[in-house]
Amino acid sequence: MTTGRPIRVLVIDDSALVRKILTEILGQAPGIEVVGSAQDPFIARERIKELDPDVLTLDVEMPRMDGLTFLRNLMRLRPMPVVMVSSLTEQGAEVTLQALELGAVDFVQKPSLDLVHGLQDYADELVAKVRMAAGVKRRVPTPRPRAQAPDRAVTPPAPIRHYRTTDRILAIGASTGGTEAIREVLERLPPDTPGVVIVQHIPPRFSTAFAERMNRQTDLVVKEAADGDRVMPGHAYIAPGDRHLTIARDGARYVCRLNNGAPVNRHRPSVDVLFRSVAQAAGTNACAAILTGMGADGAEGMKELRALGVYTVAQDEASSVVWGMPGEAVKRGAALEVLPLTEIAGALLRAAARGTTRL
């Protein structure tokens, strides 16, 4: 995008009413210009050539050509920042996660057409994500190194001893770009990995679909955390959308606790909330990573972990979709190391195996 000119946005949605709402919201935002709209991918393809937009908003479910096929072709032929507009349905959540895997930067939920009072919050989120997307480096997702699910069935993971406790905990926080970054980390962890607890900024329903997707794609047992879940080796627990996830001691075990406390750093779940609970419950038995994301959530909680001597690592700027959260952690001295995404899983495992996290 050329510095100094407005962010040029093309709105793609089959609903005339949604196109009108999105156009009005974005058109009123300083520094953003809606250069056009399209009701299906075929028209969108011509408008992209004609109008040269900086950012697309793309409906998940489209006529004549589905949104995923269009996005796959777009990222192959003309990579550019895309913000998906997703429905709240279970199918909409799954398709959105596939879109993020294909290279979409982020997503917003479909506006509630019958709830005018909620429109302003939606507008603020949409504008913020379009601004953020405009600054993201244009890149095509790298091919996934691991086999797909059918191949995994040939070599099943080693059985997990469900009665064991976990004496170490790996804590991970992420936001924008985090669904794919978390996948990258989890795919590199073996079945005997210490228990993993995760906060990804994500809405309800989407967190369920995300956990199920990670369970299919990795060698860990991945689930959406439930209150009272015991943290077990070889398992990963993802915070439900709109619930804070914390870790507490229960004798020799760690357990997941959920609560509806006030948002922290405007987020629920919050990475800071998770990291602070890990500091209190696990102390130097923990290792922590903060991955790509917009904002500063997690930086202070990671700083508290680091003050205890816990091994902490931040994703580097080059491999981050947005270097907000990890960058803030580095700025505040909370990260012991700064590494590319592909090296973070190995670093966490080495730190957990050392028996001490103070270097």
C-alpha cells in the first residue's frame, strides 16, 4: 500500500444489505476508502483488476464460487490481505478456520442486522482489522510439512498414560494470525509433551471448531478446556471463546478453571489472565510462548513469569502476521528469547526437559 493514500477496500458479499452496512461502516472511517463492492467471486475478480484494492472483505459463503475456492485462487495468483466475514454457524466457523489456513489475515463475524445497538462494537472491530490487514506483508502460506489426516492413521501416536499428572506446563498465547501459528507449534510437539494450555483470542463457537481442528491435525489430544479438566501430558487445552482460562493446583495436579470475569486488555479470554495464573500455580515448572497478535495482551503476564525465572519465548517479527503482542513482550523485557515460529516448539521442549528454566 502506498504511504499517504487511503486504504482502498473492496467489499465482497452476496447480501446487498451486508454490502451496504460494511460500505457505510468502512466509508465513515478516516483513512479508509471503499472503492467498490461485488456480490460474487466472478464479479470480484474483475473489480480487483479494475480497482486495485489494498484489502478485501470476503463473505465465507458465496454463490457461483465458494469463498474458499476464490481465496485459494487469489492467494495463488494475486496474494493480498483478506478479512473474512463469517457467520456464527458451526459450518461458518470451520470454513473460516480453513480460510485462515489458506492465507486470510483475520475474520469478523457477520453483523447482527437486527441488533442496532451492537453495530458500533462491530464497526470498531471491522475498522481495526481492516487497518491491521493493510499493514500485513503479502505472502502466500508455506506448504504444510506434515501428512494429512488419512496418512496419520497409518502410524498412530503413542498411547497417553491418562493416569499420569504433568509436572510441567507449556502456556501459549496468541491473537491475530494465531490459529495457524498455534497449529504450527502443536504439530511439532510429540505425544508425550507436557500439558499445554492455550489462549487464542477467538469468539465462542469458533473456539470449539478450532480445538476440534487442532485435535485432527496434531499428535496431541486437543480439546476446548472445561472447568475442572486435569492438565495431562500429551494434551492441549484451548480456552473457550468468552471465558477466561486459568490454571490452579489441586494436590499434585494442575486443573483448568474457567470464569466470566471482566475482559482484560479488552479480551476474554485473556493471555495475561492465563499467564498470571500459571505463574502462581506452576512457577518455574512452566514455560511460556507468546505468538503473533495485535495489541499487548500477555506481555505483563509473561513479564511476571520471567521474573520467576521461567523460560519465555516470543515469536519473531519476520514470521509474525502482526508483531504486536510478541513485540510488546520483547519491549518490556518479558521474553528471554525471540525465535522464528518454526523453532518455538523445540525451544519449549528443551526448556521443559532441562529441569530448570533459568538460563
